[in-house]
Amino acid sequence: MRAILCKSHGPAENLCLEMVDDLTPAADEAVVEVYSAALNFPDGLQIQGKYQFQPDMPFTPGSEVGGVIIKAGSSLSGFAVGDRVMATPGIGGLAEQVRVKAEGLRKIPDSMDFKSAASFAMVYTTSYHALKQRANLQPGETLLVLGASGGVGLAAVELGKHMGARVISAPSSDEKIEFLKAAQPDELPNYGGGEMKKKGKALTGGEGADVNYD
């Protein structure tokens, strides 16, 4: 199979694509054929040696994927060959196959494509934890999301709307405003020119947002 390898810490340009052996699962693992893989901020830190968890060299980066189970370990429970899954292996996702333990697997419905599956777990669970379990965002409250065009920010916009909040999505350019319109935030001020505090006050009757998410 093909895999992207990190052999020395540095920029993404240092990564290489090589042929490696097909994978065999441990008893409690599945081998997932990767149909789509996401790139997240920690992946970039990891290949530079700046993340809190650093695997031994060489390693294949990639913390989450969408794909199909093609091999199942002897004691793997709840999953079978042929299952469509989202998977969070931690590392190894930028390859044609990746090994994943049961706790890193989630079955996906037929209506969910593999790109959505690959990019779901990290950003949506992060934003849900922040908005629900930390901020306790309530229906009718105002949520201000800065950096809204990134993965975590976009998830916060969508979740905030789903939770019944009034969402102010604040990107830094007109191009990002166009991108964010599909998420249907209630307000889309451009803070690229600065003065976001003044703009936020103006959009909230001088009160400011109930929850600020950056």
C-alpha cells in the first residue's frame, strides 16, 4: 500500500510517499481502507515535533479518516468487515490503510459520505464540548465565533444554530464571508479591518455576546 511518511521533523515538504507493507490488525483492532483523510492543526504540529504526543520515526501522520473495514481482529466486537466507519487512529491516517482500535471507530449511515466522516470527529466534538459542556450555551443567547471559517469555527457556527443561539460569525475577509454563508449564521461582520469589539457591541445592542468562541 502507499503511505505518506515523516522521517524527520520539519515542514510538510519533507514528507514522502512510499510503498509499505499492507497492514494486519491486532486482536482488538480493525484495518480500515482509507477513502478520505482529514488534516488538522495537530497533524501539522506533529510533523514538526511540536505536539505533546510524538510517535517514533518514521511515522505516518493523519489523525482521522473515513473508510471501510477490510480486516477485523479476532476479538474485535461490534464491527465487521464491510462496515463504513469514521475512525480516529491518532496517527497513520495518510495512507491507503490504517489500523484502529474499537474505541476509535464509529459506524456511519449510508447518507454520510467519507469526506464528511473523515472531518467530523475532531472539530465537532471539540466545539460541542466547548459550547455545551463548558459554556452551557442556551437557546436565545448570542454566540460570537471568531476564526469561523476554520474547521472548529465552522462546526461551532453550525452547532450554535442547532442549539438555538443567535450566531455572529466573524471572518477576516470578504472571501471567507462568502464561504460562511452556507452555514447561515445570523450575522457576518468582517473583522479584517479591526474594531471587532465595536462591531460586536453594535450587533448586540451594546451588551456583547453571551458566549465568545475563538
